[in-house]
Amino acid sequence: MKATALAAASMAMLVAGCTAPPVHEPAPASEPEMVVSEPPVVTVEPEIKPPVRPPVSDSETLLTYVDHVRKLPAAEFAKELDTVRKLYARARTETNRMRYAILLSAPAAGAGEDSRAMELLDPLLKSADAGVRALATLLIAQIQEQRRAQGLQQKLDALMSLDKSMIERGR
């Protein structure tokens, strides 16, 4: 029986030895934690195009010119007047006519030049260009207002002179 016990024990050992020991699989290596971020925002700005501007009209150019003339110092004004007068003599276009009238209607042109400006502006009241026609109308109205103001100033000056002479007589 000893032999049977020994055989049974051997058999048990063999069976025990045949079974693989429990395999401990290595724990999966901890992977670095991935930070899930939002994909980068790629902003594609639309190409900014300047607004489509129609060609500059004669009336726009002339309005800009009025502003330019208004700011000219006396010496520059005299040069500009001479230059535009010569230009108008060479090419009697509506634009040159209007520029010359603008200069003649300016206070810096001197007294009496507004009459010449009115003569230059009169044909422009029939212009096919509505902008030029409107600008001529506006300039004529301005000249008329300047004339009224000058007339009122002359009357005021006369009244002040009369008042001064009456005060002197009273003394």
C-alpha cells in the first residue's frame, strides 16, 4: 500500500505540476492620461474688400475743391485763382468753369468778383449733370446771401456812423 500511496502522491504531484501556476498577467502599463482638448479653432477671416465705390463724380470732386479753397491762405489762394483762370481760358469745360466760379465767389477773391462768378454759373444751371447743376444752384444762393449780408452790413455801418455824428453834435 505504500506503493499505491506513493503512486497516488506522485500522481497528485504530477497533476499539480502539470497545471500551470496561476499566471499573473502584468497589469497593463498605465498609459499617460490623454487630455482631450478641443481641436484648435482655426478662424479664417474672410477677405476684407473695400466697398465698391462708384467712380467719383464731377460734383463730388467739386465739393472737395470747395473745401480745399476755403482753407487756402491768401498767397496760395491768389496762385490758385491765377492757375484756374488760365486753365479755364484753355479748356472751357463745366468742371473748369465751376472751379473758376468757386474761386471767384470766395470772400478771399475780393469785392465785385461775385458778379463774374454769377455769369460763369448761369450756363451750369442747364447742365446735364444733375450734381453740377445742383452745386451751381447752391453756389448762386450762397453768392446772393453774401450780397444780402454785405448790404445789411453797409446799412448797419451807415446807421452807426449817423448815431456817432448825432452824439457828437449833441455835445
